[in-house]
Amino acid sequence: MEKVPCAYILASKRHGTLYIGVTSDLCTRIRDHKLGETAGFTKRYGVKQLVWFEFLGSMEEAIKREKQLKEWQRGWKIELIEKMNPIWADLYDEQCGKFIP
């Protein structure tokens, strides 16, 4: 997959712990989260499931979107996720191909 600026949300499970991030390479970034290669919050709390993402035109737009989402109330984030992904499926395989650890 080519590099495209993106804001994304990971979850530990349905309605579980959420993490909002930004990247220019969604597949590589999520793979790193899944493998525990990204130290910090996601590794500590087991937040590895890609439940929402949005491709944007530039990194500046992606960062702006990430900051906007981080300020949102939890309920708004859940609504956003469920518009794209009502069953909270892990979208990694669909977007990036089968995950092989």
C-alpha cells in the first residue's frame, strides 16, 4: 500500500479502550501496534484492533483530524466508529491483507 496520510482509531475490544493516532503508512503502523513494537499506551493496554480510519490529503490535515478526535467526547468517538464499522471488526486484514505475526 502506498503512503497516504491517515487518522485512525484502535480499540482493545468493542467499547473498550480507545487510541487515536496518525500516520502516513497505515498498514505498517498498525502492524507495529499488533506486534507490540510501539511502546507506550497501546502496548500497555493491549489496544491492537483497527476499528476506524480516515485517509486525508496531507499530514497537516491528518494531524489536525487526530487532534480534533482526541478532544471529542467518548460517545462521539463510538458513534464515528459505528458509522463505519458497526460490529467493531478489525479492519486491518480488509485494508492491509492477512496479519501474520
